[in-house]
Amino acid sequence: MQKLPYTVSGYRTSPRHLSGIAKAFPWLTFYSAFLSIIIKASWRVKQNRYNASDWCRSSLRVLKALERIGLRFQITGFEHLEKLDTPCVVIGNHMSTLETVVLPGLIQPIKDVTFIVKNTLLNYPVFSAVLRSRDPIVVDRLNPRQDFKTVMQEGFDRLRRGISIIVFPQTTRYLTPDPSQFNTLGVKLAKRADVPIVPLALLTDAWRNGQYFKDLGPIDPSKKVFIAFGKPMWIQGPGKAEHLATIDFVRRNVEAWQSRK
């Protein structure tokens, strides 16, 4: 399976020369490549020829396409995933479309993984086929009680099958993490399945929300992308301490990254 060439210190985008077209038309350059990647992946899904390795490859191609227009990545904490011999629940803040398409390429080479997603994502043209193929846990965010039941049942099933789960416990995307918007769904799922949680901090505001189509917004190549995985935590007691520690990990990292800009 294709893997990002990271070291013990993580991964950082190497200095590179940008083409004249990428400099002049970064959005056009990226979205042309992005849509091509998604269309090809969707075609393979329909041919029943799209597996976990393909998903990883597609994700890393998106990351490389972003680098080709000037985005720089700093990713740390791979070792925290690698040292686990169990599946886990990855819990992080949600800021943009970027993490949705890039995280599979980072985690899948280490652990089989899927997402908890809103059902509206499965109605997207082309992209939905790829997402459906990865056996996500689908919620509607209209009935919290039913969503909780779905996540507890289906999430437990995935984890027992060795599939880790990415959870964004905020109700929507936030440029600044708001602790009051972090629900405890991921912590409760990890406790029920007796697996650890892995905190995830993200600063991905380089890919902003679109005015007319939320997931295809403007991209600012001058901004740096930060991603950090934290130390695994096994849930003790009701899980309040682990929940607060996850929020603190996200807050501390995002504030430190934002102060560098």
C-alpha cells in the first residue's frame, strides 16, 4: 500500500518549484486534478475494482495535488498510530474539506479506517460512490438519539472487525475549535468497544468553504496545513478526563500553529 514518506519527526512538504500555471491559476490547477482523481476512483468503484489501497492512493494524490499549487504540510504523530496493536477511535476538530480527503492517505497505510459521516454526503455526485465503498457509519444529525444508537451499534461492529473510526465531534466546521461544540460520542464509542482514542488536531483553513458549493471553496496556497496525532488514551471511568484531554490537545496545537502565521 502506498505510504507517505514520513520519518520519526513526521512529514513536511519539501521545497519545490511551482509551474507557471499553478502560480497563475492555483484553484483551476488543483480542482482539475482533484475532479480527475475522484472521477477515476468512482469509475473503479462502479467496476468493483476499488479497495482500501486504491482509497489510500487517491487520498495521497489529492495531497500531492495540493502541494503542486504551493500548499505546505506539516504532519506529526504517526508513531502514536503505529504502536497500537488494536483499532482506535480518532477524534479531532473539523475545519475544512481537506481533512476528509487527506486523512485516509495518512491512516489507511497503518490501520484500516472509515468515517462517521452525515447522510447528505452520500448524495454528492461522483464523490458519494467512493465514500459508500468505504463502509462509513451514516448519521442524519436530525435525531440525536437515533444517531447515538447507530454509532454505538455500527461503530462497535467496525471496531470489532479491526476498522478504526474517524470522528469529528463538532456539529459543523469551525475555524477556531469551540470546546462547547465537542460532543462525547467518540469517547463513548471507544469505551463500549474497549479501544483507545487518538486525539487529532488540525489546522486546514487553507481550503475554505465555498459560497455556492461548500466543499469546493477557494484555496490559499500561502497557508500551511498542520496535522498532529496525539498519544493514545484508554478510557477510564466515564471518560470525562479523556474527553477534556482531547479538547486540550486540539486547542493547544491549533493556538500554537495559528500564532506562527
